Amino acid sequence: MRLTSDSKILITVIAVTIVLIVGAAFLLTKPAPALSRNDLMPPTAHTKGNPQANAYLVEFSDFQCPACAAIKPIVDELIKAHNEKLTFAYRHYPLLQHPLSQKAALAAEAAGLQGKFWEMYDLIFANSATLNEPMLAEFAGQLELDITLFTSDMKSETLISRVQADVDAGNKINLNATPTFFLNGKKLELNDFADFKNTVEQALQ
């Protein structure tokens, strides 16, 4: 059967369309490449656990995020149970809908300059549901920080830039929610908290 020029064009268009569809399907189903440890854990990131451990868990989080507060006890449990096998890094990703999340991040960083990042982290999350701005100064008092220095540091361009660098890093890898976890460079797609715990523990075995 001889094909007309119109038929040949139609067949060519169909063939190209099929190739494009197959190619797009391949790209969409191809797993995202793992991010490097250096990309996810810059020198400014606060870490817990064994800094020499092969396994590393990175969380992008918001101090006013209810889900972040809810999953924190599980993160704490994992760090305590696997202290020698795991490095945990916390990265800031304050969401616009949470009015105090940016200031809470700055408060944690300001406390960190006085060696109390994790203590402030614990206090903020323990009170995240009722958090207000005066409470941040109260926490600094509880931790016996230099209040004048703490207040000044919260406004410093250095710390503002540090928090923004975390946000920029999150935006670069297309984050859109908190908490978002990366285990050994790969983003975790989680259905529930039990799934999160099991995934991390299996990776550590």
C-alpha cells in the first residue's frame, strides 16, 4: 500500500509523540539523584550524634509546624538509640504562614552562639503550640544566656543570612512542606511516623 504524503506526515507525528511520551514517563519515574553530604550539611548546620558516622539524617523544619513538633520525639529517640551510627542535622525552613517561625529560628541560632542551640531547640518545640515572641526572651533567661547579647544577635545580619541560606537551600531542591527529611542524601517519602522510624532504622542495620 502506497502512503500519501499526508499519511506519512501523520505517521511521523504519531511516532514522535510516542517517543516524547515514553521519554517523559522515563524521566518522571527515574528516582531523583542523592544529594551530597556537603550540600545537605554545610558547616553552619547544627548536628547531633556521631559526626563521623556514615549514615546521616537531615531535617528541614519549622519551629511552629505542628507536624515538626509531633515528629520531634521520634527524631530524639532515633538519635539516642543510634548515637554512634547516625549524624542528625537540623536545617531551618520557616514557612510564611507561621508568623514567629523566622524569629524562633533566629532565637535558636542566637542561643547557638552561646553554646545552647539544642537547649533552645528543645524549649521552642516544647512550647510551639502557644509560642509568642516574649517567650523567646524568657527561654534565653531560663538558659542563663547573656540577654543583651542574645537580643542583639537575633537582629544580626549574620544570623539572618544563615537562616536565609537554609531557606534558599530548601528552595533550590524544591521543598514545599515541613518536616522534610533526607536520609543519606535521598528525600524520604513518608506515609506516617512509624514509616519514618522504620525507614531510618532499616538503613542503620
